[in-house]
Amino acid sequence: MNIDKGVPGADTHLRWFKSSYSSEEGGECVEVAIDGIGVRVRDSKQTLECGPVLTVGPVAWSALLDTM
């Protein structure tokens, strides 16, 4: 698992999706994107400020989803 501080424009190739568990009112929102490394997770309020992105491997992501 990695937590990287974003670099401006570095994730423009990623397609981010908002979690189905997130509020539609713009409150607590989590977004995920899948790429060749794994699953990237970020706070949707941090996208323009290049906030941290958590990168989780596919096995760890599957294990997390299995607990829900």
C-alpha cells in the first residue's frame, strides 16, 4: 500500500469513480480509479489540490471488498 502526494496533472489519464457509499450532497466522498498498478483511492474534495492518493494492490482491494 502506498500513499502518494499527487503531482499536478499526473492522474489525468485515470478515470475516477465516486463510491456508491458516498453522499450525493457532496459531503464525505471517496473516489477510486483502477490502473495497471492497482486501485487508487482519494478524497473527492482533494482532487484540485493534488491531495494524497492511496494505492492498493488488487489482492488487498478484493479482500477489502469481501469484508463489506
